[in-house]
Amino acid sequence: MLCLAVALGAELTHAGYIEFSANGSYAKYNNGLVGGDQSFTIVRRGSVGLAYRFMTNTALEMSYTHSHSFDQFSQDSDELSEKYYVEKTTQQKILSINLILDFADKKAAFRPFIRGGGGYMIRSSVLNATGVDKTTDVSRVITFLDQEPSYSASADAGIGFKIYVADSLALEFTGQVYATDLDKPEIYLHYALSGGMRILF
């Protein structure tokens, strides 16, 4: 018991500092011809976090992630007199708390880690479209009913590594899986790879 107390005390003497992290990603996908026109998807994702390291290799982090997806495509049909040009915007906002476990000494330049936790997600989407008459070429704006935002519990887990380029600055790369709609009949999984930086205070 005494040995455990001494070991814990030694761990705590190297802890008690705060880490700030930020990372993001951008991707544009060319989906080819859809409805006879070029289609594409743009995904922007950013995340910030504030972690308190209460032991040498263990930290508790609160993070906020914002994902923005934009799709543009067209739809055509032999049965319809109009061709539709559609734009869809989807946003996801996730606030979560994670436990982070490092697998290297504090002084190591390369530090792999795992993370996991839970949080809360808000998802919203907006759909806009224009209909063009294939005979007269006259266009009209199509109005859709507003969709209410979706709120749900979420969980996430990830694995990654940090490369320290200075005592208080590291490059960080993470792969994560998010499980959303945990309180709904159907659970959805989302995957993300990201890179950024972590600053120690």
C-alpha cells in the first residue's frame, strides 16, 4: 500500500498541467457525373480541446468538434418535365469529454496514445434546389420544409500519436470513430482522420 502511495505521488509531481489542442481537415470529392452534371462533396472539420493532465500519462479533455458537409448534384428523369439542381448542407456539432492515455514517457519525442469518452451531438441539414424546365429552360426555386435539428448522445474512441518538436509544442495525428444517436433506435458510426497541434501551458 505504501509503495502504491509513493508511486502515485511520483506520478502527480509530474502532472498538473494544461494542454490546448486544435486540428482540422478539408476534403473535396469529385463524385463524377450525376444526372448528367458534375457532382462534388466538400467536407470541412475542425476540433479544439482543453485537457488537464492529472497524471504523467493520463489526461481528461473536453473537446468541441464541428463538421460541415456540402453536396452539389443534379437529378434528371424521363418522366419529369424538369431537371433538378440540388445543394445539401449538413452540420454536426459534438461536445465531448474524453480520457486520454499516453504510452510513452513525458520526455519522449514520439508519444502514441488512445482516447475514449462520450458527449452530445447536434445535427442539422438544409436542402436547396432549382428546377429547370427541359422544354422552355425556365427555372424556379424549389422550397423545402425546414428540418428540425437532431439532438442525441454520442460516444467516440480514437488512436493516434504526438511528435514533440519543442518542450511545449507537438504535432498530433488522430484517427477516430464516432457513434451517434445512442439514445435513438438506430446508431450511426462516423470515421475521421485529422492532424493538428497541441500546446502545453
